[in-house]
Amino acid sequence: MKKTDKANLIEDLSSKIAEYAHFYVADTSGLNAGATSELRRLCFQKDVKMMVVKNTLFLKAIEQSEKNIEGIDVALKGTSAVLFSNTGNVPAKLIKDFRKKAAIPALKGAFVEESVYLGDNQLEALTAIKSKEELLGDVIALLQSPMKNVVSALQSGGSTIHGLLKTLEERN
């Protein structure tokens, strides 16, 4: 590969790192062409960008990016496929679902929610991570709950008071 081609690829990878908030590094060696195509199809359906990259070029792209990603270099050994996503847990769920059919791809590492996760044993934890939108929804639901109770109590109390006043009025 020529130096200009490598420079263009590094630039493309660093723009992907900047564009997507999260990425996963997976080992896809051992997948045949059919299984690889199926994995790519699943990634496309889930809005995940999958790229098979050379480890050295990806490391240079990480260095060129503005994100602080330290420790992921340990995961960049052997064949690496990088899964880019804007939702933190989608690639983990995708890998977990795909592994119901085969033992691979194996998770080598991930950069999710500004943290680095290393090893295949982190897959369960990564599937459970909530996205920023899900966390905001949970906080809003928690804040709305007491307010709904107060409004409900006022509404039910209002009908009770109205009923009492109506009864007192009928007595007179």
C-alpha cells in the first residue's frame, strides 16, 4: 500500500472516530464469507459501521483523533474489525445476538461512554449500558412520578370535597 493511500485511510478512520461516539474492536477471524456478509448486513440494519482495518493504521488514527483513548492498543492484536456506533450498547447486543449462531466474533475491546473496556468478558456489561437518551428518560420519569402523585391526589381530593359540599348543600 502506498503512503498516500495509508494517509488517506488514516484520515478516514480518524474522521470516523470523531463522527461516532463509540466503537468496538472485534476478532472476526474464522468467519467465512457468508457469515461475514450476514454480520455486515446486521450492522447495516442496526446503523453500525463495520470496517476491517490494520491495527497499526487504526492506532495512528486514534493518535490523530482528538479523543482521549488510552489502553485500547492492548486489544489491537491479530485480525480486527471495528464497529462504529452512536449508541453505546447496540454493537454489544449485535455481537451477542450473532454469537447465538457461532462462537465468533469475539470482543477484544471497546470505547463506550468515554471509557475503555477490554476483553470478551465485558460483553454482558456492555449490553447493559444505557445510552444517554435512556438515562435522561429515566431521570425525567423519576422526576415526573412525584408530580403525578400530587396532581392525582389533588384531583381525587377535589372530587371528594365537591361531594361533601354537595351533600351539605342538599341537607340545608
